[in-house]
Amino acid sequence: MSGTTRFTTGSVTANSLTVGTGATLEFDTAARVLSPSTFSQQNPSGETRLRIGGTAAGQFNRLVASGTFTAGGKLTVQIEPGFVPALGQTFDLFDFTSFSSFNLPALASELQIL
């Protein structure tokens, strides 16, 4: 894919998804799940944008690859208006990743992103 691709359906299952040079993958709301069999974002200029709007299933984006997951580029996490993360809350956005840079929201001093 190239340019910006915005997912606007509840859950999307695909064979393979590759985020190309300078491309952006984003979701229109926090209630979206993308499940490709393989995911690849190998160029540092690509970006993946995920949203968190709550702690329950369907309130935050998930990228779940049933096969190979290769990540590079930039990860941006947005907190939806009206939601304030609290100490002890966790969000399983994806399992294995290594982004070249992070653009994460500011959190209260007692909170951390692991």
C-alpha cells in the first residue's frame, strides 16, 4: 500500500499487508482490528497509527498477524478524547515489534508504556 490507508470497518482479515515507503496505516476509530496473515513495514519512512479509547476489547486498535510480523518505521499511538489511562491498565496492540522511532502520548508521571 502507498499513501494513507484508513480502515473503516470493524475487523479486516487479509492475506498480506505491506506498508510501503512513506505510507501510513491508520484506523478511523479505536474499535478496529486488522488481522493479516503477514505484516511488513520495513521502510523507516512508513508509519503505523493506533488509537486507544478504553480498556475493553473493541476500544483500542489491534494489529494481529497470524504469520510473520516485520515492523520498521514509526509507531504513533493516540489516546481518544475522553479516555484517561490509569495505573495498571494494559493494551495488547500487537505482540512482537521493533519500530525505528516512537511517537507516544504524554502520560501522567506514574504511568509508563512498556
